[in-house]
Amino acid sequence: DFAAYLHHIQNNRHPISLLLDQIRDIRNVGAIFRLADAARIAKIYFYKMEDVQLNINFRRVARSTEQFIIYESLQTLE
């Protein structure tokens, strides 16, 4: 059952988050998603990255890991 597998992956994470600060190359963001998934990191925050668009280059590098990691865009650190 894919839904049960996805639920297990999303809930079996370390309580650690990453903060990405102004990374410009979207392929680097994709690689970070893969590393975060391998390390079982819970969440990724984009800080001051207003123009983050998860395009085809991102998806090619990330290898579908964006489905398993929660991510959010931040404008301030408050």
C-alpha cells in the first residue's frame, strides 16, 4: 500500500530542520533535498528565496524526494 509507505516515510524522521539561505542554483536545492531525505531530516526552510520554483531541473536532481520532505518559504527569522 503506497499510502501506508508514504505515511511511514513522512513520520519516521529526525526532528532536525535545514535553513537554506539564498541559494541561487535550483539544482543545488534538488541535491540538498536528496541529502535531507537520506538523512531523514524533517523539514527544509527557504530563507529569502522568493523566486524558488521547483522546475524540471530541480525535479531531475531531487529524484522525487520533494514528495517526502516538508518545505516552507520564510521572509523573516522571527
